[in-house]
Amino acid sequence: MDLTIAKWRRSSYSGPNGGNCVELAGLHGVVAVRDSKVPDGPVLLLTRAALRGAVQTATGTH
């Protein structure tokens, strides 16, 4: 998948210095997730439903 067109977003909670954050980019049919400290590193591609389920599980809101 071509990620050169991805518009990466970081949480407003991450602060101006980055820190331990993930970045998300909405693409056709999937959400790309990457480590903000390693922008050229690996990218995880998830469906929106899979990302929602992961966040709900992590936050205990499922």
C-alpha cells in the first residue's frame, strides 16, 4: 500500500515534544498506525472496526 499520501495525525495529548505516541492515518478502507518516534519504521494496517475493538479493549470500554 502506498503510504506517501497518508496524512498522519498524533493525539493532542502527546504534547509538543512527541513522547511515546502513535500516529494514525486514515486510508481507503483501513487505518494505518505507526510509532511517532520511528516514522520510517513498520506500519500496522487495521480496519476501522479492528482499531475500535483494540481501543475499547485497551481502555476497558467494550
